[in-house]
Amino acid sequence: MHSPAAKMSLSRLAIHAVLLGAVLLYLVPLVVMLLTSFKTPEDIGSGNLLSWPVVVTGIGWVKAWETVSGYFWNSIMITVPAVLISTAIGALNGYVLSMWRFRGSQLFFGLLLFGCFLPFQTVLLPASFTLGKLGLASTTGGLVLVHVVYGLAFTTLFFRNFYVSVPDALVKAARLDGAGFFTILRRIILPMSTPIIMVCLIWQFTQIWNDFLFGVVFSSGDSQPITVALNNLVNTNTGAKEYNVDMAAAMIAGLPTLLVYVVAGKYFVRGLTAGAVKG
């Protein structure tokens, strides 16, 4: 008979084997994309998807960057301001709704939460009408505005639920010392908010960078983000299909979000466990 320690060791080994298998299965598409991006068209046509390139070449990456580089910078110009603005306003909203409650604040918060459950498709027509009235249709500024407004429900929810876990005694003591609304926010609340700020930054960056629907509806021509350009590249290629170029372009489009999670992923987990989804 196996001892309890041996059974536990076998169970742990089985769990690790299942997890390793899941990781390998999940990584297969990424490996295929990466290998294909460095192959020649002839190699792609005659080789196995998981085979190493016969001739390693970066021509696919060069062509892909020449095609999507402008749209890549469009996505940067859309994502960075939208992330920063929605996070800043969400922090202010969460601060007010958790520590400076007013008559009807709970109702306001409840109504704001509807934004977390609204599908993208339901806001297309009113957003198009609003952008047209503001003269922002098919512009980078228009896309920034749409992403800021749509993301406010999430950032407000995250910050509000984080701030309700902050002891009220800190705020009350600061008020007794004469600190006002913005002084308390700047000197007490924000220095404690690094975990939830990281959650919002990563969440918003991922959502906005990977967005396709808003990009294809509210932009056109040279103002399109990289997700739309990638779709156009894959679906409008004429002549011989250059899968190495398509795969390289897809890798370029996915690298920023991958980099964000590699660099700041641990802060995302810490922020969530620190109260971002509590309350």
C-alpha cells in the first residue's frame, strides 16, 4: 500500500502533468504562428505546421511591418490616452462613490454598472450619432472618446470596490486635520491605490488594444487601429497567399498586450486579490 505522502506526491504529479499538457496545448497556435512567420512561402507550402523553417527568413516580418506600422501607431495613439483618461476618471468616481457619498449615490452606482453588461453592439448607433454631432466621426479622437466612455463603468467599479475596503478612520482623521477633497485623494488615497491602478491600466489596455468592433465602425482609412488593418491584410491579399506575412502581422498586433502581461501581470493578480472585485 502507498503511504499518504506517496499518494499526495502522485496526486501532485498528476495535477502538474495535466497543467503542463494544458499549457502546451494552449501554446500550439502561438508556436505555429511564430514558426510560420519565419518561413518562406515555399517552405510553408511543403512543410509541416510545427516543423522548423528550412530557411529562416525575416522577410515576412519586414513586409508585415511595412504594411501595418502606421496602424500600429494609430492603436498607440488611441489606446494610451483612452487608458489614462478612463483610469483617472474611474479613480475619481470610485473615490466619490465610496468616501463622499451623496443622496442617490447608490442608485447612480447601480445605473453605472449597467455599462459593464451592455454588449458593444447596443451602443453603436447612439455613439455614431454623438460622434457625428461632435464632428469626431472616423477620427482617432472619436475612438478615444468611445473607449473612455465605455470603459468608465469598469474602472469605476474596480476603484469603488477597492476603496470601500480602505478604513474610514483614515479619511475622518484627515478631515479633522483640515484636509479637503483633493488633498485626501492626493496624499492618502492615491498612494494606496497602486494595485488597483495597475489592474485598471492592464484591463483597459487589453480591452482597447484588442478591440475590433469599435475600430471598424468608428474609423476609416488611415485612422484605423491595427486590429482592423490586420483583418484587411488577411482578407484582401491578392495573388499567392503570404501566410508568413499574415502570421508576422498577427504577432506584431499581439506583442504589446503580451508584453504588458509579462511585465506587469503579477501586479494585475495582486490588484485583484487586494480588493478589486470585492464589495
